[in-house]
Amino acid sequence: MTTGTQFTGALTPNQTRSWFTWGWNPAQHMIWYMMPLTPRNGAPELEWTVNVERSNATQCTYWISVKNLTNTNIDFEGRFAIMN
């Protein structure tokens, strides 16, 4: 398994933004997850959705929308795990 950070992001209170990352091998099993860097105790901080586009025969693009569930600014990392 390979893991890493693909990007960092920042969201204002209750903001939703989208990012994309391209050039990934469609044969790989990918997991995307967001890790808050701004500590906040007591409740979830982020939610996200991942959509995929088959760009061509050898590459795909992931479209990731991230929502800040709090009333404060949040910084986060967009992380991935390649399972195979």
C-alpha cells in the first residue's frame, strides 16, 4: 500500500469547495480522505465526496468536493491510499 498527501486546502465557515487531481492509473484502487489540520473538539469538521472521470484509456481524474461542517476556518490535507 502507498499513502501520501496530494494537496492542502482551506475552507471558511460552512464553505464547500472542489479540487481535482489527474493522471491516476485507473487500474489502481484508490481511497481519498481528508484530514483536518485545525483542531476542534466535539464534532466532525469535514465531509467530502469523490467522483471519477475516465480521462482516457490510461488515466483518470478524481473530483473531490470538501465541505466545512463548522463555523470556523479549517485547514486540511487531501490524502490518498493506493491499495494495490
